[in-house]
Amino acid sequence: MKKYAICFFLTISITIACLILVVLKPSPTLKLTTVKKAYSYVSCYQEEERIQVDILINDLNKSITNKEKYSSLSISDKTHHNELVLNLEKVIYRGENVTINQESFYQYSYYFTVLFKTEDKFLLEIDDAYLCMNYRNMDINLAIGSFSYYKVPYFGDDKAHISISKLQPIVNDLEEEKILVGVVMGITNQTNQPITIEKITALDLNLQFFSADFMVIEEEVFSNSNISTLLGKSYSLHGTKDNNEEVLLVIPSNTKVDYLLPIKYHGAFKTNKMGFLIEYKIGEEQNTLYYDEFLFFTTKTKNLSIGEVLTYEK
Amino acid sequence: MKKMAIIILLFCIFIGANVKGYSTTGHPEFIEIDFVDEGKLLINFSKEELEYGYQKISKPKFWGWSTYFFNYNCDAHYIGEVLFSKSNKTATPYFVDYVLETSDISKTSTTVSGAISAKIAGAIKKVTGNISGGINGEKEQESKISKTETTKVKIEIPPYSRVALKVTGEAKVTNAVSKYYILGMTFKKGTWETIEAITEYYELYEEKYR
């Protein structure tokens, strides 16, 4: 009787152990994806830039947060003709999970440094950018969205002729999401001569300030004001890229003027953050003001477009 | 003398712990709240108006919470805190590195009074039933991706100027009175209010000293 009891107990124990092993057995494949978005960065020639990419991975293995397990890190286009080498600073597990195709994915934030320094102007614009890395001998090429990277000689106006006295987003509900449709930009002429603004360029490959509709704003406006109402005409979100778009805005001496700069998107991604440059003329002298990437707004996102799920055999 | 000093110190600590900064909205994070349609913050309610709410839930319940909502998820605009402010009283411009950490997890401010705790108020708000009737205090389980982002920006402070960064946005306001009944008797009661920031707009502005 005792023998039967021992056999029964052993059978039950082994069955339970097997079940636990089956349930807890790590997935044989590593799956990862991300929410594609517009990445845009501006930094001075000799400054490092920090980049954060959030990745969803179907694994809680501790080696994911071990930066020693990674090598060959870069941001690249599909053909690897344009590539920016990255240095991995840290990987942080965000403690949150999301279900994709009935499978749990865990959120990790990757923090990189771009060590690239230059002595001259440099830009890298990739419509369809990939985060490339080698993780435990797996070559991962993850599509992350668009990537705009600019190196500028200085920030602000090195001659101190003009300064930015106001930055305010105009955000409207369009295409079922909140979209940056314009910027209210205050420019102060700090000199005793009139200054002519010749060009204002957004430093993100997806969009452009639409100079034909620039207008002076004389009263305070709300950030959620309807752009069509402000412009006094129908606004269209999309437009084609115009590389020769110039403006001629004259700011009298020692005066501050607030302009509404409507935005047109020609790229695939909308943005909430970007730098810009202003080219202006004072007398016969030409100069440029460079502005670092500025975060205009954040919101609770309704529609997140999760990219393709990449699968690798472990 | 030593005893006296200790008593004064303890008194100061005790008083200090209970001092709250004055806020026109009752929520220090929000300087101003404007409802899109009709709505009112708890701070502006009269005693009679609150009493009206309590009367609406005076019918005893065998067990659990009974709540009367004055406003439920009402749309509002807000002016929030000044996140950054720097002055330059010299003739030379300078730059500061400002680091802004943001998250798309909405910021919620809850105020409570009476015997209700902020935790309970949060649970009551996430109702899954009809609002004025039976309330099920189960917390919603959400599976969502949060976006936490750090942005470093160089901000120029021109000569004789002050540059500030403020946040404004859109919010949802809910306020109510609640009673907790045990065996038909009121066990706890109080008022509570939550303001949930949905959108944050960052506005940079400069003021000249001369």
C-alpha cells in the first residue's frame, strides 16, 4: 500500500513539474517591435547627442538590459549607405507590458549616445530609418520611423541681432489624432536697424513651415485654436516639399513680432518636437539663428502604429 | 528653556506639516481651470450646494459606496505650472540646458475632504455602471504602451530678460460627494475631485526688463 502511495505521489509530482516546465519554458524565439515615429535631433558640431528608442520585446531575460550583450549599433537606412554609429549607454525595463497578437511584450527604453563630431554643417535625413544592432549574435534591423539629425555651428544668434521671444504650439484634432499644425513664434529684433527674415526652416524631414500663409499674430491665442479660423481660410495638413521657399518678413528696430507659422507635412510621420533655423539679413550682412529641438506638446496617444514584429531564433 | 524650545519646534513641525500652498483651483498643479461648457470646481461650491449633493445620496444602502457626481469627465482648459524660469540681468546673452522629462501617462490631481482617501476617490471614479446609481469600484485594467521621453533643450536667455516655460492644456474634471454605508448606516462621507490632464502644451515666452 505504501509503495502505491509513493508511486502515486511521484507520478503527480513529475506531472506537475513537467507542466511547470512547459508553462515557464522561455519562448524559443525573440520577437521585437516598436512604435514608429519621427526622431529629430539638433546638436552643435562638437557636442554629443542622446537618443532614446523604446522597444517592445517578448522576453524578460536579464541579458536584454545588459549592454555588454550588444555590439555593432547604428541608425541606418535600408541599404546601409547612410549610417550613424551609436554607443549604448543603458537599457531600462519600463515595467509595463502590452499584448500584441495574444502575446505579451515588455517595454524597454534604449539610451544611446551619438559620438559623431564635426567641424562643418552636417545633416542626415532618413525617411525609413532602422536601428541596427547585434544582440547575442542576432543581427537586428528594426524599423523605427524617420530620423533627422543636424549638426549646427552654434545655438542662438552668434551676433545677437535677433532672439526667440515666444514659442507656442497650435495643435488640432485631425485624422483622429492631435497634430502640430502650426507654431506661434515671437522674434525680437534687438538692433537699431530693421531686419529682414528670409527663411525659416523646420529641422525635421517630415514637415515644412508654409511661408505663403505666415501671418502676424497680435493677440494671445490658445494652443488648441482651430488653424483654419486663425488663418481665415481652409487649412490643409499635407503639402509638397519646396526647397526654395523664402519669406520676406521685415521686423522694425527694437521690436518684437509674433508670427503664426502654419505647418505642412510631406513625410510619413507627424512630430511634436523639432529645432529650426532662421536666415535673416541686416543691412547687407546675412546671418543665421539656430534653435535646439523644442518639445511643443505631449498627449495621451489614441492610435499607436506598432511596426512589424521581427522574429529571431534564439 | 530647553523643554520650551522642543515644544516650539514640535509645534512648528506639526503646523508646518498641515500648511498647504494656496491654490485658486484647490490643486497646486493647476493655476487656472476653465470649463469648455458648464462646470464648477469644488473650491467654488457653497455649503448648500454640497448639502444638496449629500441629500441626493441620503437613501441608505445596505453596503458600499453611494456617489453623487456634480461634474463627470467634463472638458476643461487649464493653465499649469511654470516649469522653468530664468533671468538675465546682464548685457550678455547666455544659454541654459533644460531637461524636460515627459510621459503620456496622464497626470491626475485628486483632492479629498471628509473621510475619503485619495486612493478610494480614484477607485470610485473608475466606475463601471451608471454614475448616480450603483457603483462598482473596480479599477480598470489597461494594457497600454506608455511613452516616457527625455528632451534636452538649450534655451537662450537674452540680455535684461526673463525666459519662462509654462504648461497649458486640456483636462477632464470629475467632482462628487460620496458616502460609504455599512448595514444601512453612513460609515464615511466626503467630497472629492480629480483633474486629469489629457494634453500638455509647452509655451516659451520672454519678458524684457527694460
